[in-house]
Amino acid sequence: MTVTPHQIRNALLARDEIALIDLREESAFAAGHPLFAAQIPLRRLDLEAPWRLPRRNVPVVVYDAGEGLVAPALERLGSLGFGEVHALDGGLDGWAAAGFELFEDVNSYSKAFGELVEHLRHTPSLPAPEVQALIDEKADIAILDARRFEEYATMSIPGGVSVPGAELVLRAREVAPDPDTTIIVNCAGRTRSIIGAQSLVNAGVPNRVYALRNGTIGWTLAGQSLETGQQRRAAEPASDGIDDRVNEARTRARAVSYRAGVRHIDWGELAWLRAQSDRTLYQYDVRLPEVYAAGHLPGFRNAQGGQLVQETDHNAPVRGSRIVLSDDLGPRADMTASWLAQLGWEVLVLDWPDHVVLETGPDGAPPPRGPEGRYKRPYEGTDNAAAAMQAYLDWEFGLVEQLRRDGTHGFTVI
């Protein structure tokens, strides 16, 4: 059975549950796809579909660009127990022929959302040469790198400290305890810098806060040197002030999530949500991987909060589903939830239960993909061509207008 592009669009506008799956390799997917498509290559379907599509009767629509991937995918998904699987009528060409937008790159709608946030909130930013001048004059600044620690260790702004996105509101006071210290948040490109800086602004931290404009890409294009192999991390809140600082972060983050319409639930209410067989439920512990592995609530997967906002299409490919977040301290889940709510998700935060026995170890996710078929991001590593980096920035600058033309996003910005 086929589903038309217009039926897909109607489901997105109605916020019905739907998983639109691109069966091509990531490099082909990055060349063009519908805004809310998620990518699972045919060769990984048996591994990834049961994990990423946890409800077997969720509506799934698969497509390719004429490579012959759809028929075997329908057969495989049926054998895996998925009961409502369809092909997109006309595939990717049919989507384009219907007059609907195709978005490039990966994690496209999260990146488009970041551009919309900057466009509407005028998130303050500084260009690379101005930040370099502040470093040279030994100004009172703190540079917080909002990426994964592994990305930070590969290349970083001189003097920068690793503070992955969801940790920012919780740990910024540890790095910059003086409110007169200027905080600069960076990532490799734009999205996590914007979301990270705006998180601190939304939470009302007393410091001046800026995003590093265009991240390490902008730094490199300005001809400035990056550090490699750094291991600086923001400390856990100090033991002699943990209550005050954590409580301050908790209060600030809870206020932000409240403004975004996030609801809080307890363990019993979560059990009720888990019992609902007609809704897809994603459950994510948004702490750092090593913290998660040391002890987490049963049934919760791990996705660092900043990455969950950056890679929502990967972690929650069923658009219209529910997401529940957990965090033993609270601020990381509240800040992450505030962004997911603005991205149009029904998201709830679980108040951490003290009576539940924790599990340890990894969450059982499928093994990571290898290099085959992978799209080379213009912002990762240290060997990217200047032309590719500039083209990537130019693409990001056009995303707000493309969102307007597409018209299905449903994003709000508080």
C-alpha cells in the first residue's frame, strides 16, 4: 500500500504519529530529504528499526530515490512485526513533484530550529576575531564548549572547557562563578552554540553570554588556530556549595521548562504512560554517558541532553510521539525538555524517584555505524576544505526561509 506526499503532510500538520524513513545511505540522505524524515539504511534495518521504532503498530512510511530499496524494506519490517508499513507514493521524486521542500544535511530540522531561535531571539554572538582579541588581552572570559567531550578533545577553542549542552545551566557557575565573567559558548558550527548560549540567557544567569559566531568553522575560516587533545572539563558543583548551586540551577531550569509548557510526572504516572499501547513513548536519561552507566532508572536510554536536541531525528524518529526525560538533579532534563517542547514534541520530565532500584551499564543500543555510506560533516575533524565549511554556513543561513516555505514544523520559540 502506498501513502501520498499529501497524506504525509496532513499527518505532520495534525501531529499524528508517523515515522517517515529514508532507506538510503546517509550521504544520499544528506543530499535532500523531507524535513521530518529519519534515515535508516536498508542494510541496518534489522538492527535499528526495533530500537528506534519501539511501537510495532506505529505508522511507518519508507521511501528511496528509485534504488529498489522499498520492496525489501517492506518485507523486512513485516517480518520484524511492524503491522502498518507503507511506501511513499513516487518516493523522493514524488515528494518533490508534489511541490514540497527537500532539506539537505543531517539533523536538519534541529539545525533549522536553531537558526529560528537566533532569528527570533537575537541570540547574542561574537565573531572569531573578537573572541581571539579577548583571549589575547587576557580578558575575564570563560569559553564553554557545548559539544560532546569527544568532539571537544578533537579540536577546541584555546582555553575552552568542555561543558556539553545540557550541563550548561548546571555547571556554568563552576566555570564562571563571578557574574562579571563573560561566558562564550561554542560548538563546531552554529546550532549548539546558539542553543547553549540561549539556554543560559533563558535561565537568567547573571553573566553576559554570547555564542561564538559560526563555531570552530568560523574560527578556522578566520585563520585562527585551534587546540587539539584538550581534556578540560567543567567540574561537578563544589562539595561545599552543592546545595546552593544545584538548587539555583534547578530553580532556573524549572522556570524555563514551565514557560515552555513542560509537565512533570512521578513514577506512578510514568507507569500509566508506559501502559498506553496506542502511543509511542521514548524515555531518555539526559546525563553524560559515564554518569548514566553508573546508575540509571530502568527502561531509560541514554542521550546527552544537548545531543538529544541536536539529533532528535535520530533519537526519536516517530514524529508525534511522547518523550519522557530523567535526570537525578533535574536541570539537565528541564532544559532539554524546554527545547524539545519548542521543537513541537509532547515532552514530560520525570521527578527522580528515590525508591527505584537503579540499573548499571550501557542501554543496549545497536552498535554504531561504520564509515560506509557516511556523510562527512563539514564541521567535524580538522581537515575540512574552506569552501565546504563556507558552503555549510551559507546553507544554515537559509534555513529559516526554507522552514517558512515548508510550513509543517510547528516550532515555537519562548
